Amino acid sequence: MTSLVPIPRVDLSRDLFQMLNAAGPYLHRDTILLQKVCRVLKAFYLSAQESASVAGNLIPIVSVDLSRKHPGIRAKEARLRVEEALGACLLPSLQLIPANPAVGQEIWEVLSLLPYEARYRLYGEWEKDDERIPMVLAARQIAKLDTRRLLKRLAKENLKQLGRMVAKLAHSNPMTVLRTIVHQIEAYKDMVTPVVDAFKYLTQLEYDILEYVVIERLAQGGREKLKDDGLNLSDWLQSLACFWGHLCKKYPSMELRGLFQYLVNQLKKGVGIELVLLQELIQQMANVQYTENMTEEQLDAMAGSETLRFQATLFGMARNNKLEPFCEFRGLLKRIRFMWNPGFIVILVFQAILHEKAMKELHADIFKVELNVRCSLNSSGVHNMELG
């Protein structure tokens, strides 16, 4: 029989959180103290969550001590206090510390305990609160100028040296640096390959912020997602989709929950243009290219064996017999199945196609573009399912 191990309870006084709020970004002056604060907050949060989970499995007993709070209430209060400490002190302090990935990793150890909705809310409030502090605002502007200066020199020849310099900037100002890089990629598609290669020096915190920045750019209003002809996707959206596909192919461990949830929410609204990101993601990770305008002979060949189908859609490409792309795609499918039933995604796609509101409110050309994106996405997915 296994003996019950008592749960260590960690209680922190409100005075500690008040001091953290008062310190604000000035905690950057003592990085050792900042790392210790991160570890204490992590232990405090885990202790409250574990107490709440154990209390939920026990039979409720009426307690005479009314002064003690229920573990569930303590867990909620602990989460609110940790979020407040992150937004008011830890994240602003990170912007004023010279490149120190160890500090960023300690902050990520606390952030990773929160759901992605809470993390993204903190990221959104991060720079809004910094505008009140002149030294933080100055550090942000300097990081933006340095990033643009490095991106102008970034090339395949000097990738190793400048890639590390970009990572050093991102360690201290991840939100500003990554947002500037994404802006440049939207304008210049040729920068996708060197930038993706340079991102191998980033930490998990910066990858998480990068996904938030991509979702932020997709949700930002005031930009047309179609060209003036109404038939083709805008250059910035194509560049962003290409960048995201190459990034997830090179670093398949990236979390995609936030982006998938955004795409699902857009499908529920009857909007499917952003599905081009999922299409590019599947094609890059599975190494399968989608083919349009096929001849009748090619269509007949698609009903044959795998070799015949490949020869019909070869178009001068070398065949890739490696198993890595299919393993990466299987990993992507596992993550999708972990979040939703795959049939749920398919149903949403077809509902968006047949949505009366989309048919009435969208222009015919816009609906045609969305239909092409969805059909190509379905074709890529079905083809990859067969290969898997």
C-alpha cells in the first residue's frame, strides 16, 4: 500500500504582491532576485492548484473553522495574483534586462502554467501598460530600430552571426522584436527563409509570443485580405501563411492551440479566407503540393495507385521518400485530435461553405476565393490522410 504524502502548502502574503506591483519594471536591477520571485510564484501557484484538485476528489465535510477558505477559491485567487505579478512586474522588467535567456526561461516556467487565453491577454496588455513608463518606451524604440537594422543585413551567408544577434534582441524585447520581424515578412516574402533559420536560437517564451503576434496580425482590422481584382489573396496574407508553414515545419514542437481556435472561430462566423494558413501548414509539414487545373488524363491517373498518382502530378519535382514529413504531419493530426474531433473541423468547413449569411453578405468574388481555399485545404488533408 502506498502511503499518503502530505501536500506542501505555500502561502504568500499580500504584502509580497503589493511590493511587486510597486517595484514594477525596476526589478530588472536584480536579476537573481527576479528569478527567485519566479520560482516562488511557480511553487505558490502549483500548491494552490494541487490543493484544489485534491479537495475536489474528497467527500465534502462541514468544517468548523470558517476562517479558512475553500481550496478552489484559493486557487482562483492564486491565479489572479500570479497574473497580476506577471503583468505589472515580471514582463516589464524583462524588457530592461540585457539578453539573458535564463531570466526569460524562468518567466516562461510561470507563464506556461496558465492557459493560452490568459497568456495572450497578458501579452496584449504588456505594451499598453509600458507606454506610461519612459525608460521602457525608450527600450522598446531602440529594440525596434536595432531589429530593422539587422534585418536589412540578414542573408544566408551571415545567417549564423546575425541570427544570434536577432535572438539576443528578442531575449530582452520579444514582443517588439517579433512584431517588427512579422511586419517586415509581410512586406518582403524573400525574408521568410533566412528569418525562419535564424529563429532556431529563440526560447519557448518567444515562440509563444510569436504565435500571438501572428494571430494579432490576422485579427487586425483595416487591411484588405484580397487584392484589388477581388480574386487573389493579398501579398501580406500569402507571405504570412508561407512564413507560418515554414516555421512549423522546421520547429514542429510549437503550440498551435491559439491559432487553431482562431480559425475555428472564424469558420463559425462564416469567414474562411484565413484557412490559407492551415493549408500552407499541412502542405509544408506533409511535403505535399496542391495541384490546380489538372487535365483529364491527370484526373484519371489520380484514381490509380500511389506511384501513378505521383507520376501524374510530378511536374519536375523530386520525390521525397523520407518519413520525417509524414511523422510531422501525424504529430499535427494528434494535436488537432487532442483539441477537437477532426470531424468537427470538417463540419465547420462545409457549414461555412453553405452558410446563407456568407452567401448573402459576401461578394461573389470573395466567396469564390474562400471556396478555392477550402477545397484546396480539403484536397491536401484527404491526400495526406491517405499517405498517413
